[in-house]
Amino acid sequence: MAKKKTGYFTNHAKSSAALVSLGIHAALVVIALSFVAVTVIQKEDNQFEAKPVNRPKMQLKKLQVPVNIKKKQTQKPKLRKRIVVQPKVQQNMPDIKMPEITGVKGGLGNAGGTGLGGGGGLGFTMPEINVFGVKGKGEKVFIMLDASDEMMYDEMGGIPAYTIIKDELVKIIDGLPATALFNVCVFDKWNTYLLFPKLVPANSVSVAKVDEWLKPLNAVKPGMGINEWGTRTLGSGGMQNQSDLQTGSFQGMESWHRPAMLSMEQQSDAVFLLTSWWGYQRYAKTERDQGWFETSAGQRFLQKYDEALKVYDDECKKRVANGDAPRVLNRNDKRLMVVTYFEGTPLPPEPEFFYYKPDEYIKGMLEIRSRSGQNDVQTSSGIRRNKNSKSEFTFNVIRFIRTGEERTEWRDGRSVDSFKKMTGYFNGAYRELEGLEAIKSSISSN
């Protein structure tokens, strides 16, 4: 029988098993080495424990005197009924119908912008000012003082009365709070002078400049000449202003016209005009009849004018010699001089005039205010007026009249109605002071 042939692995079975076992162990070692052992060590904060300390305790003694503590009775607040009343700030103002203003949105009714009522809508923090009994409130005060001869007629108290007016103005400005701004303007028929280029704070330095500027104006002094009055007598400081602020159909700026427009240009909200009358505020539509002076009536008029000048000069010299102020009259006004000393003398015929109406001044003031307000960057105290009122500023007039003067006015009867219409539209006040005693009384009552 042939011998069965065996394979290699049969003959080497034990060796093969050893090799397989060795390979498996080697694989396990490799796998074990591929893992990385990570040890996380969490560090804990150190904590300190205080050792208990035995401290002696005091035993509280019982109260020997009985004390009765009564609970305080508190009254619960009761709800109160409050009646809220909305103040009525609207006033009956004159209905002024005028055409739209170029550059003013909404015409005259809206051009004034938002702000002030006649006083009912004012905030209690608004600076207050009292000018000869006319009270107003505003943070930007503009005062216009007339220095023309009409302010110093004998029937109004003359130069002594004017001195009282000046002194009172200085006191009024001195009484303004430091947060208020102000400016002063002095004018006559054709000239306008401003103390400051713009509104300034009402501090002691500014008030001192007002006093220095106004003190020599129309002041009485020994040996003074008969013509030493008017704007030429203003003190140091100030400057003449010739700004062209005409609007509409105006031809020239007479009397308080330019000062009023300057107050609007400076965005003033409390404007006070101190004057004696409305002024001519007109222009001639026809030429004067110069041939009339060649007639007998004209020759007589010129003769009376020469006589009036002589009488006037003699009267002034006597007054000055006695230490009094001279009589103030415009000696260049022929009609005035003849009427004053020779009443009843036939007067030269007047040409036909066009008289400006209050509506045109209202329109012009609103236009200037709107135009300058677009570029106004002047600092203010931050106080603002009630937005529900008609005008954002007040225009007030204190008119000094002659003793015994008729209310229809001694010249052309236009002052009362015209001023009342303007002050009414701008929520201001109009007041007349008749003669020296009325001026003194208005000061003592403040």
C-alpha cells in the first residue's frame, strides 16, 4: 500500500499556530499603541475655613418700665377731582385783508410764524418788562426812542420831561434778567441810530453803555444853545444805520419806519415804540405850488415866518439865561413856526399826498422778519412762545401827547387809529401819556 502524502501545514501544525497567535498579539499591540491616554486635571479653588471663635454673649435685660407703643395712624390719600380749564388765548384782532407776500408762506395770517399770544399764552419763565405801564414778555427786547422836536414841546413837558423818559428807560433795561437780549434805537424824522449792531445780553456792561449813550441826549446844561437837541446830542457809542429795508410801494423810510424794520431784522419778540405821533408817512403825488409864495398871501406868510424866528430866538435866550432849557421847535419848519406864534395866518397849499396805511407796515414787518429769520443764528435763551397764538412777537406803542390835545390828533388825525390797528394785530398794547404829570405818574405806579 502506497504511503499517504501529507501537506506542509500538516507537518508543521504547531509552528503555524504559534505564528498566527504571534500575529494576532502584534496587531493588538499596534492597536493599543494607537490610542492616546488623556488625563484631565480639574483645579479647584482654594477654600479657607475660619476656625470658630467663642465670643462671650451678653444677656439682654428685660425692660423694667412698660412701654405702650401705639401704631401711628396714617390717613389714606383721597382722590380729588380736578377741573382742567384750557385758557383762551385767542383775541379779537382786526381783519386785515392784504395780498400774499412774496417769500412768506401762507400770506400775512401765517407769516408771523408760531408763538406769542397777547399774554395769555406766555410761559411764566419768559422775561417780563414794564415800559411806562405797558407790560410785555419776551427774551429779545427792542426799544425805539423818538428824539425829534415833537417829543419835547412845552405842552408835553419840554426837555425836562424827555430827561425823565431817558432815565426811566435805563432803569427798565437794568431791570431785565441777564438771560434777556436787547437793543436800543434812537431816531428822528430822517435819521436812525443803533446802540449795538445786534441784540446783546442785558448785563451790567451793556446797561452802562446805554446810560453813557443816552445821558447827553437832549440834556439840559448851562449855556446850551437853542439848537442843542436831537440825535446830534447822542453820547459816545452807537452808530447810524441807513439800511434799505423798504418793501412794497414805500418810497423812503421816515420816522420810526426803519427802526421798526430793524427790530424785525433782529428777530425781536417784544418791541416798544416811544413816540409822539404816527408821522407823515407819505409821499407827494403832485408838485408844490411854488408860485403861491409870489402872491400877497404868500408874501405875508414869509414875513410872519421871519417874525416867528425872531420871537423864538429871543424866547430861547431868556430861558437859557435863567438856567432853563430852551424851547424846542423845528425852526426850519415854516408852517410850524407861523402856526405857533401867529395862528390864523393863511398857510401854503399842500400838494396831493399818498399816505401809507397800517396794513402796509404790517406786511413789510412780516416780510422783513421772514426774510431775515432764514439766516438768523443768534443765540437765544431757549424759551419759546405758545405755538397757538397769532403772532410770535408783540408791537407796543407808548405815545406822549400834548396837554389838552384832542384825541383826533392835532395834525392829521391818523395816529390813534393807525397805532391801535398795528398793536392789535401784533398782540401789543397802545397807551397815551398826556403831559409831564402823566409821565411822572406812570413811573411812580410801576
